[in-house]
Amino acid sequence: MKLVMCLECEDVVRLFPETPRWCQCKAVGGVYVDGVNAKVWGERAYVIGFLNSSLARAIKHRPDRADQGERFEAFVIPRESESIQMVPVPKSIKELCDGRIITE
Ligand SMILES: [Zn+2]
């Protein structure tokens, strides 16, 4: 699972397939183009990955009571990654999605 974090407003937004999403201040955003690859925009965007299997395990093992919650693996995706394409801030959703019709 990929998320984008905006260093301007500190919002963190989960990316969805074919539904572009923006942070609260609209400076950064992104969209999955398939199940793995995503387009991301914004100079102050950082892409975060959750290791899905680790998150699922943590949810399954959530303690009823404890001093700490169950941990899972997350990581900051490298500046250059095969699964992330940094693109200019889109002028329109149509431009972003290469002509496909997108509804939000
Ligand atoms: Zn922002």
C-alpha cells in the first residue's frame, strides 16, 4: 500500500487506483495506474509504503490491552523507484489519466 506525505501540510493520503487524491493543501498527490505503479506529483511529496502482509499480521494480532500497539513494517520509497513516476502537477484529471474518464 502506497501513501503520499506532504511536507507542507503534513497530511498523509492513501493512493487509490484511477482516483487521483491530493493532500489537504493540494500541493502533492498521486494515483495508482495499476496494482503496483503510481504517478505522484508535488515537490514536497514523499511516498510511503506499508508492507501489506505486515500490516495484516499486525491487525490480526492487535492486543486488547497493552502499553504499545502491534508494530508493522513501513518504509519511505526511494527518490528514484521503478514503481513511482514523478509527474508535473496535473492541470486536469483527464491529463493525469491519459484521457481515461475518471469520476470522483
Ligand atoms: Zn499538503
